[in-house]
Amino acid sequence: MRKKLIVLFFCVLLYVGMYQTLSYVTDKDEKFVPSATEGIIDFIGWDFEGELPIHLKGEWEFYPNRLLHPIDFSRDNMDVYYVDVPSIWPNDTDDVLSDFGQATYRLQIHTDREGEVFGLKTNIIRMSNRMYFNGEVVGGSGVPGDKRNYDPENTPYVSYFPLKDGMNELIVQVANYHYMAGGGIASPIYFGTERQISHLRDMFLMHDFVMVTALFVMGLYLIGLYFQRREDKSLLIFALYSLSISLFSSLHGEKILYLLFPDMPYGLVLRTQFASALVGNIVLYLYLYYTYKTLTSIRIVCFGVLIGALFLLYQVIFPTYVPYYVHYFNYIYVVCTSIYFTYIFMLAALEKKEGTWYLIIAVTMMSIYSMTHMLNMFGKTVPPYFPFETIIFILMLALLLSLRFSNAFKNVASLSEELIKVDKLKDEFLAKTSHEFKTPLHGIQNISQSMLNNPQENLTDGQKENLSLIVGIAKRLSTLVNDVLDLEKLKQGELRIVYVPVDIHGTVDILLKVFSFIAKEKEIQLINDIPKSIPYVLADEIRFRQIVSNLLDNAIKYTSMGEVRISANIKGEGIEVSIADTGVGMDQEQLNDIFNPFFQVEATEGAGLGLSIVKQLLEIQGGQIAVRSVVGVGTTFIFSLPIAQLQDTSKLVAVANDLEKENRFLVEYMIETPYISKHEGKFSILIVDDNFSNLKILIELLESEQYHVIAVKNGEEALEQIKQAKIDLVILDLMMPGMSGYEVCTHIRKMYSVIEMPILMVTASHHTEEKLASFQAGANDFLPKPFDLAELQARVDNLLMMKQSSRKATTLEIAFLQSQIKPHFLFNVLNTISSLSYTNIEKSREVVAYLADYLRGSFDFSNTNKFIPFQKELNLINAYVEIEKARFKNKIKFEVDIPSDIHLNIPPLIIQPLVENAIRHGISKKKIGGTIKLLIETSNGECSIIIEDDGIGMEQEKVERLLTQETESRSVGLKNINQRLKYFFGTSLHISSKPSVGTKITIVLPFEKMKELSQFS
């Protein structure tokens, strides 16, 4: 804390010192200049041979509220006041002159330079003026006059004229109706020889031009850098600051922007002046926030930005009517801002932050620039000088950027060296690990293969299939290991190539047979269009097979159905081979990266090494590869190899025989999807995975636990099965071509909640982001591959137990809520019975019987059964309706239209609560009562149960709310009924209602589904 106070004190002292120094310089220059007394300034004997002109300062004659012309001064009875110039005109004269008004200044200049051409240069005369010298108009800015004829401008100008010996008269008419701080000659008027005035004008223009141009170019340069490095916000902030100060400078001093655009409204000039200065301060606060968060007080930054924004808003809206005290507050704001910036930068410098000393110097330079403007506003004149503050400011920014880029380059160089070392270690690790993998993989493959070949093993068909699956998986892993080893050898230049003539047609033909089992499953037709007579190519036979295999595998992977066609033709001295598919295709951005290592078009299985290895293998054999693709149409890979000049076919390797030998044990273990277990189970589980070996493993595991399993290979098949079958759990692979696991999960959640249908997401990724995305998509659990089968079984059991518990809770909720007979309902019924006992004893006995039936059905906890005969539900409905009829006299009519030959088994309390709701919330609310209809219709294998009333009805919004919210009363709500319908039958309540018309509820139940579920009830 002490250190901060010392730094703050030093900053304040620094700025006080700078201000005093500038004030001293101005006062020192003014001490030796003649000064006017009672409207007369004497230049007799004055040497005008210096570089700079002098100021016409001192006591001028002052005539408030009048614009006088030279002829008016011939009268002797004029009241005259004397005021100091430069200054704002006084408002305490006898002729009351407010901040707004008009006045005339007069100065008599006594010289002995008859005939010499002299000149005047104005600076700030608010807000319009006209100047007379010896009776002639020599200059002006704007149009001084009364409020109606007044036009503000306040721009500097110069004028030249010959002197006469003796007294020379200078008259300045001034008018101000805009600037609330007051009008008048606020800055000195320069007087000197023609050479001095021209030189002074050039110096001022040079100063402003250098200032504006340098800052503007620097701002554009920084914007260009920002677009190259968008992550560095400081570049944009410095750019905005430079441009805003450039704009500010162009509208001050000589107002060079106004000289370029003289038709610009002066109100816009003033608005832009104030706004540009404030924007510069605000963006510097933002720089502090982004760059020095640990040193900067967020409260001070917010306060500074807020004050700047308020000043900006105020001065933009009222640019020419700003009271003088607002200007003083503005100056205080600018000074405090500069001090705070310097304070933070000094703290950063003490902590050895990067480039802070450059920033300290830059801010100090711009503070000097601001102080010179403040001195001008207070009537003090700083002599014209070279704009060193701007040059130093830009130099500091350039040095700061240079330092940052230099440090960044050093960091990049250091990181590059580290990266090269790490990359080398990575390559060594991959090579060694891959070599270590080869031995156990070959062991697994050979042991499994020997068991398959041994007739004494007495293996069952299922065991043979599983062993074949192990062999196939081991082969795929061996291929991946070989790819890694090949990539390493290619990088090191150690891959050995043996050139032999290779039969393209024969090799491709056998490879198509090998890939046919994958293509058949995906409904892809493999076509060999290569002529048998085509010449051989000169290549490494094994590497040629590897090239074609990788391209075929890639084509099949990204083609869901259609064809993969391989053709070849002679082109020059080479053979051009094309592999075209009708798959998903690729856009131009993907085509640019397709041959990069580890690049994959979609989130599919594989390492993304295949195409990179293909390209390198072709290039090392003197070939080339190209690709063209159209999204949604397909992709064509075209590669070329030189024609083999040797025609000695005896040297050809029997490619086909070798390939057939290598794959003779490959069993077509592909699964026809959708796969559906032949046996039923307590739970039904849907498996979705595009990897058939994974499907096979999961099917074996889950069927061994007596689950009913449905297996599909993509999202479309999964959604179709969910619509057709009753699924208890979904095991969903995250990475699948086409519809990803995220999309499938999202579609399922539109139909079922996380409790109604649990989803276990599995993937080879271990990234936290993918886990979060899975849960956000609606997954219940997440399991990374490769997973332990025991862990998978435990997660499956937990999710099924959760669903079973939820189902039991829903069923118990029905029975419990139905048994909670409301006391007021019993009181009303008993009162009805008591009343009937006096008037109609038979009717009272009948109501008692109905009440007994109703209570017996309500208290019967056998309601936890899944299904009951429809007649039992109807009996409960009749009992309830008769009780309500007795209560409401003749207000309720109940009509039943049910086919006599229909026999249904339905979930309990699926209809009675709907009838009860129709009476309680529909019919009973109408004074005249109404009718309730219970209808059953059958068509197309479905049974439609309709409950319709002509009660008060309701809005559609209320219908949707009732289907999603829990019931507020102790009864079976619509949400409960809707959940059970969705679970058992995959259907929902269909409710149509209109206020004052009535409500119609339809339940659609498939006969086949009811029959199937009733058997397991």
C-alpha cells in the first residue's frame, strides 16, 4: 500500500511539474512583449525582425451589446470599457452582457512602419467575428450579428495590410450565441510582418498536419495488425485511440479538416471535437482493464468509463450549449485519467511488466499535448513548436509492438525447439509401442486361428463365430499398427520399396472380394471397370495393395448405399486409376485437408492415417494423387503410377492367391440389421453402433443376461425401432457416420423423458466436453471405450433398476391417489343420501350401493396391476357417475356407446379419472349441466376410446400445461395417464377443447399391443 501511495504521489507531482513548466514558458515569453493600455499599444521603435510575431495583449476598448463599425467611432459620446485580451468577455459591465450576446473590441496600434505590409493571425474568437483594420474589412470567421442573423464558425485565419505612420485602428466585431462559457477573444491575436505571420501560419499547419497524419497512419497500421491478430485487443484499442486523437487534432488549432471540408456544419465540428477526445480516454480505460487486471481497480475503470460516457452523451447532445463549469469538469476528468494511467503503468513497470516504460512515456507525451490545449483554453499561448509529443508517442507505440513481437518470436522459437524434441520422442514412442503391439496381436490372431483350424476342439457354431470375430479384430488392429509403423518409416525415409510389375485388374478384383462383406451389409455395389488387358504398373506390390485398400476402405466408410466404381486408363506413360463412390462428398475446405495426417471428414472410427500414407506411398513411387468431390453426390480419388516396361509375367507375384490365402479364415460375421433376439426377456435393450464387432460383443453379453436385444447399425434404424417396439434401455454409440449419437439422443428425448427411456452413451473419446455434450443431449450415463464388460453390465443394471423403480412409483401413485377420497366428496354424498332418505328411500339405497361399489374400487390396491378388464373400469365409472347424478339432480347426463362384442384389457384408472375431470371441471361448472359421452370405436387394428363433454371447455395453453405439470389435487392427473400410455403403447392423450363448447379426449390403443402386453401382466 505504501508503494502505491508513493507512486501516486510521484505521478501527481509529475503532472503538476509539467503544467507549471508549460505555464512558465508561456509567461516567460509574454513578459518582454509590449502590452496595450486603455486601448492603445505602442510599437514605436519595436524590432520586428525576429522569427515570431507578437501578441496583441493587454487592455482593449470594449463595447458590449453593440457591433460597431469604423464610422461609429467618429462620435465622441460613446461609453467605453476596458477589458484584458485574451479573455472571455466580462458579464458584469453596466450594460449587462450575458454569456450570449455581441460586442465590439477596439485597439489602436501606434507604429512607425509606414507602408510596410504587416499581418494578423487569429486563433480562438468565440464564436464568430469580423475584423477591420484602418476602416477596411481584412478578415472574418462566421457572421457576427444578432441572434437571427448570426452564423458561428470560429476558425483561424490570417490577413495582410499596409501600415500607416502613427495610429492604426483594429476593430473586432464578436458575437456568441452558442458557447455558454462566454464569447470574446479567448486566444491572442498575432501581429507581425508578412514574413512572420506566414511563417507562424506554416508552423501551425505543419504541427497539426504532422500530428493528424502521424496518428491517422498509426491508427490504420494498428487496425491492420489487429485483423491479423484478433486475439490481441490492445491493438484495436491503440488504433481507436490514435484515430480519435487524430480526429481531435484535425478539428483544433488550424482545423485542417474544416479547411478541407468548409461546408461541414459547425455544430457537427463541435460535436466531433468533444466526442473524439472522450473516446480516446474511454478506450484507454478499456486497455487498462484488458491488460492490467491485477493492478487496475475495476471500480475506478467502470467509474472512469461511466463519467466519460456521460460527458460524451451530454456534449454530443448539447455540443454548443455547454456551461463553462462542464468544461472545467471535463478538464479535471482528462487530467485525472492521465494521472491514473501513468500511475498504473508505473506500478506495472515496477513489477517489470512487458513494455510499460514505453507506455509511461507515450501517455506523458499525450498529456503534454492535452495541457497545451488547456492552456490555450485558459487564454495562455504556448509558442509554436515541432510536434515532438506526437512523434515520441508513435515511436513508443512502435517500440512496444516491436518488443512484443520480438518476445513472441523468441517464445515461438523456444517452443519450436521443445516441440521438435517432443515430436521426436513421440515418434520414437509410437514406433516402439507399435512394435510391442505386433507380438501380442499376432499371438492373439494365431492362437485363435489355430483353435479354428483344429478339428479336435469340437467348437460350437457360436464359438467358431466368436473366434472368427477375434481374428478379424486382431487383423484390423495389426493394420492400424502397420499404418503407424509405415508413417514413421516414411517420415524417417526408411521405407523399403521393391519395384515389380503389378497387375492392376487382378489385384483390384481380389481386393473387391475381400471388401464385399462390408459392402453387402451397407447395400453398396463394388464394380471393377478396369480392363483385363490394361498394362501393368511398376510399383511395390504390397504398397500398391495398401494404397487401393485404404482408398476402398475410405470410399465404403463414407458411402451409406450406392456404388464404388474402380476404373483405369492409360494417360501418357502412366496408368490413371479412379476410385469413385456415391457417398456424402466433401466441401472445398475438407478437400484441402484430406491428405493431412489424422484428418477425418466425420467422427468415425479410425486414426485418419490412411489417406496421408496413400499420398506419401504414391509420391515415393513416382506417382500422384488428386481428388474431386461434390457434397451429397460423391467423391473420386484419382492416382497415377508409371507403366511397367518389363513384360516378363513370370516375375509377377501371384497376388490373387496370396490375398485369398491371407483371408481364407475371414468369416463373414456381419450382422443383418435390425437384429432382434429370438427369445423374450424381462427388459428390452436397443444397441446402436456402426461397428459390427462391437454389436456382436454387446449382443453376446446382454443375451447371456437374458435380456431381449435389438441391434441396429445407424440412427435411422434406431429411431424406427423405437417407434415400433417397447424399448427399456438404449445403448448408443456416439460416433457414427450420418446421424451422430447426439442427434439420435435428441430425437429420442423429443419422444421420451430420461426416466421413460434411459440412454447409455458409449464412445472411444475421453474428453470432458463430449461427456457434457452427451448429457446435454439427454443421455443418462456415459461410458468410454474400451469398456470393461463388468462395468457395462453394472451401468445397464443401474439404469434398468431406475426405470423399474420409476414405473413402480407411477403405478403405486395411481392406487394411492385414487384411494385418497376427499372428505368434502364424502360429506356431499352423505348429505345427498340423507336428503333422499326423507323423499325417496329407494333412491337413497341405490346411492348407498353405488357409493359402496365406488369405495370398493378406490380402496382396492390391486390397482397396481398393469392391466384389468375394461368392464371393471366401466363399473367404477358407472358407480362414480351415478353418485354424481344423485348429487347434481338432473344436471348430468351420461351416454355410453360401446360395441357389445369388444373385450379389452387396459391399464387401471386410465378412463375413470378423465370422466371424473369432465364432471368436476366441465359439467358441474355450468348452471344447466351437460352431457358426458363415453364412446369406443375400432378401425385399422386400433381401438379409440373417446370421452367427450359439453362443459365449459378450456384454452389450448391450459391443455398443454395439464399434460406437463403435476396435478395440484390428490387425484390421478392427466400427466400420469399420459406417461403410462406413452410407456405401454407409445401413444399420447389427444385433447381438443374450446371455451364454452366442451372438451374431447381420445385414447388410441393398438389391439396387437394390448394383446401382447396383457399376456405379461
